[in-house]
Amino acid sequence: MTRLPHPLASGALTLAHAPVGSVWHHIFLDRFPDPLGFGFASSRFSDPRRKPASRFGVYYVGHTFEVAFLETIVRDLRNGNPGPLILSANDLDDYVHVNVTVQARLDLVDLRGGNAVALGVPTNAVRASSHRLGQRASLAVYQRADRLDDIWYPSRLNGDENLAVYDRAVPKLAAGARRKLGTCPELAPILSAYHIALV
């Protein structure tokens, strides 16, 4: 059975631009030296292909500290758990936060709001915990002749906005100073709001 072309592979898209000077948030393990580094592990919009030589990388940032924390640390740990979520303070200290500033305009596919529906993209590409449909959508965008920079999409965890920045556009970003995650003043109200206890 022949697979139909992905709806994002050609034709008009809903586009947006992340403006120069906009600040985003990235949380990652402190053992990684490059705050703008990225890997090739499976993620929502990573390359689904298996040949390493042809695969692209994706770098994720959140519009708020909160969504960066939820996407990196909490993820699905609260599923089926209405009580307090217990996290190790020592494990949290393995992570750092950086502000990420857009240095040159990012041209991106906008999948916020109803745009995914309007473009014929399965809503599970953005919303499902499975990455399969999101990866197919991302590959279609990456291979377009107009060489877009990234995908702007809502977090399935709290609805805040994220960017999935393709490797070719990472040079348009600049990272600020590292801060140990446990020392960030933004953390306390988030732990309280999501009933998270550190031990």
C-alpha cells in the first residue's frame, strides 16, 4: 500500500516568525558541555529515519520556565497520581537552566491553536505521548525546499508554547549563563502549583 504524501510536505503552510530578541528556556543535564547541544534520541519532532548519516537533530526550548520544567523533568510522572509527586533534590541538581535568545529571525511552521487541524495534520502529532506522528510531520517540514527553521507548537502538558528548532537553525540562537535548576527562584511556585515535593 502506497503511503500518501504528508500534508506538510508541499503547498502553503501557516507560518510564523520567532522575533529577534525573544527569550526562551532550556533545561538539560549539567554533564553536557554545550547548552545549545542536541542529540538524536527519539523525541516529539526528531528524525524518524534510522540511518545516522542522514538524520537531523532537534533542539527544544519552552516559552516559559514552567513548560521547560514540565517537558524535561515531570513529563508523564503525574499520570494516575493525584497525590504529591516526590522528586529527588539530588537528581534535580543534575540539571541546569539557560535562557536562550533568538539572534536571527526564525521562520517556522505554526501548529498552535487550530493550525494543525487547518493544515490536515493529525492532532496526535502535537498532543499524543507517542512520537510517531510528530516525527513524520517534522520530517516532511525538514525536507521542504523552503528550508524552514523549526516548528512552533503547544505543550501537551500545560498548553504553553515550545519551539522544536532544527539543527541547521541552532546557530541563530544564543545561550545565557547556566543556573543550577535547584537554585532557580522560578522553581518554588511551580513545585507548589503541581504538588511536587523534593526529598
